[in-house]
Amino acid sequence: ARARPGLDYEIDGVVYRTSSLREQARLGLTGHHPRYAIAYKFQGDSGVTELLDVLWSVSRTGLITPVALLEPVELSGAMIGRASLHNLNIFEALGLSHGCRVEVTRRGGVIPNVERVIEAGPHARAFELPTHCPACGSPAARNKKREGEFLWCSQPKQCVQARLGELEHFAKVVDIQGFGPKVIAAAVDAGLLSTPADYYTLRATDLGELERLGEKSAQNLIDQIEAHRELPLAVFLQALGVEHLGKQNAQLLAGEFETLQRIVGLGRADLMAIRGIKDAIADAIVDGIKARAELIDALLKHVEVARGEKPERPAGGALTGKSFVFTGTLEGFTREQAQARVQELGGECPSGVNKALGYLVVGAGKGAKSSKQKKAEELIAAGAPLKVLSEGEFLELTGGIE
């Protein structure tokens, strides 16, 4: 232990073992370990730092664990920014309050642990237990196990898949690169991610402890997060994962209403006044935004949402007053290119097929008829003035796509 500070590499303990083979044979083995060897772990460094917050991390089993978010402090050669508070008994016994100063130790030189409160925070305002799962909103239940009392999500199976999907969707839409399914799952298991807002509380010291993520990779992920703290309104809306609020409708709402404040206060009638948005879609968007009120508030603590802009439509464009929906596999161009061309010429691209639609463009790729094409044919048979176009006919009508 005395020689440890002078070593040019980090050690967390020493293994004592007998060098005599005869003694090793005499002492033997258990089903768990050799009796002739024992590990002695050094006690890690201790330090005092500020408790910034308590996060409630939801594991993939539905266990809700309190995690201390700390002002980073260097202990045993590593910057420590988080420490598990383990269970409700330990959490409550510590008597943590907002802004308190705590003593933190790397037990065994490895595991960060909050030992005690050194100084209470201003006004000694205590942290409250969540009554609902912070990931999915289901009621939280308090249950006893042999190790102590824990909080659990009451709908763990439903919660897990929804949470992973929500986290993956947010990273993909916002374009936070590097957060694929494996990294996200590992971060959830480590208690680092529960909701999309948690991306913005991550630090390199936290991510660096994940398997297969070194210091450089962890910093690259943090750099990606930092580069996406200002989001276009349409991207922010799409990233929320609200049903029927995909790219097209998110751009439509951002251009029409321009600010997030206006959009979160919209009612069914406001949305139905927009061409292409019908009653079921309006209901889904309004209800979905209301259900994500807490997530929106949490995200706004970390990101800025830019004001939306009304799309510039050329006066008297060739497709003014006309609407197009695309279906099937497009071979000559992408759906995004086609939609951009329609909008460039003053046309619109609603999200679905209805009797007000002007044209349905069917991709040249082989495959069974899509539900959109079947619905269009039913509407045409009922007398709707809707036309079905091939890719070639669409190109002739628009003058081609660059």
C-alpha cells in the first residue's frame, strides 16, 4: 500500500497466496474460490463534493434506482460524477437534500459510494420519492427484497420496450450519432438513461465506464450531444415520438404555428383547420403532446428550440393547389426528393390518402399493392377525382428531379 502512489499503473489491491504447491493441495478449493489465495482490496480515495441532483434510473427489469448526480470529483485516478444510492433504505437513511455536500468514496478503489452528508443544502429541502415510473408513467410500487426496499415500475415488460424505442427514436431523429441500440441498452442497464432528457445530463466520465467504450469514444458521444443542444422546431416535434407527428406533419405544424409554446396549446379544431389533417390524426397529435408534457419540460431545461418558419411557396407554382402522396418502392428518386420537388413547385404532401387528395404516385419497384393504393382505388371507384400516377408520369408532370 505504501508503494502504490509510486507505481506508474493503477492497482486496486493485492492478492496473497501460498507459493508452496504442497500447501495449495492441502488447502484445496471451494466451489467459489481457492483457499490458498485471497484478495485484499485497498480502500479507495474519499472526497467531498456537491450533490447536484438525484436521478431515478429505470433498469430493463423495471427496478427504479436512485442515482446521485455529483459535481465531478477526482478519486483514485478517475473523475467521479455519479454514484448509485442502491435502494430506498440507504437513500432515506442518508438524509439527502438539494445542494447538500456529501462524502464520496471509491470502495475497493472501484465503486463510487455516497458515505454521508457533510453539510445540508440550503433550506434542507429533501428529495421526494417518485410516485410514477419516470420512463413510462406507470404507477411505481414499493416492494421489499432481501437486500432492502426498492421501487419498481408496475408495468415492466411494457415499459422496457417502449423506453428503448423512445431513446433510439430520439437519437435517430435529432441525429445524435453513436447512440445505436447496443450503446443505448448498455446505458440503460448502467442507470445512465431512462428518458430522452437524460442524454443531456450524460458526461464522459459516466459513459467511459460502459463496456467497450474508452475515454475517446465516450468524449465523442458527449461532443455529439453538445452539438445538438439547439434543435429546429420540426425536429424537436418529430423526436417526441407522438403518433402521426412524423417528419411531414412536424414540418407542417412548425411552419404553420412557428413556436413550441403555440403548438403545445393547440386543440383539435386548430389542427383540423390545416389542410390534410383529419379528426383522428388531430386527436392523436393533441393527446400525444399532452402526454409528453413532462418530457417536453425536462428537455427544455437542456435544449433551445428554434422558431419555425413558414415554408416559402412560389407564387403561382406549377403544382399550387395540388397534393401528392407517394407509396411503394421508388426507384428513380427518394421519397424525400419527390416531396421536396412538389413543395418547390407550390404543391403539398399530406400524410395519408383521402378524398381530398389529388395524386397518388406509385413506385416502380415490384411488390404487392400497398394499403394506400388500395384505398385510393376504392375512393376513385366511389367517384373521388384522385389520380394514380407512375414514377414516369410524375416526372413528366414536375419536369424531372435533379
